[in-house]
Amino acid sequence: MYADDCALCYAAPSCSELNRVLSRELNIIHNWIETNKLMLNVSEAVSIVFGSNHKVAHNPKLNLQIDGQPVQQVKES
């Protein structure tokens, strides 16, 4: 069984906080999915950073993983 599409959103003043909080939340979600005997196709998971042009001009890199597998970061949806 597969879980349906979902989104995790968070606003943060820094990329490091965004990484820290989203990593923790992804771990919680992954544990919940496994506990409920669901499956997550990590290869279809993506992350994206939204913000004003001057805040995302340096293209902040998220280093998110789910169960040790990297989450692809995209520039547009």
C-alpha cells in the first residue's frame, strides 16, 4: 500500500534551521509510514525552497534524506 501525495511546509530564517527541522519531521513521517505498514517511494520525493529573489538568489541547498536516501531538490515545481 502507498500513501497518497502530501506536502511538508516550514518557514525558517536560515537554511540550517530549515534543514534541521525538515530532517527531523521527515524522520517522524518515515517512522509513522513504517509503523503503519505503508511505503514511501523516496525516488519520487522532492524538495523546493520558496522565497523572495534576494533570499534565494544564492540557491540554498537542502541536504534532506529519507531512510538514508537523498531527497532531490528542484528549482521549480
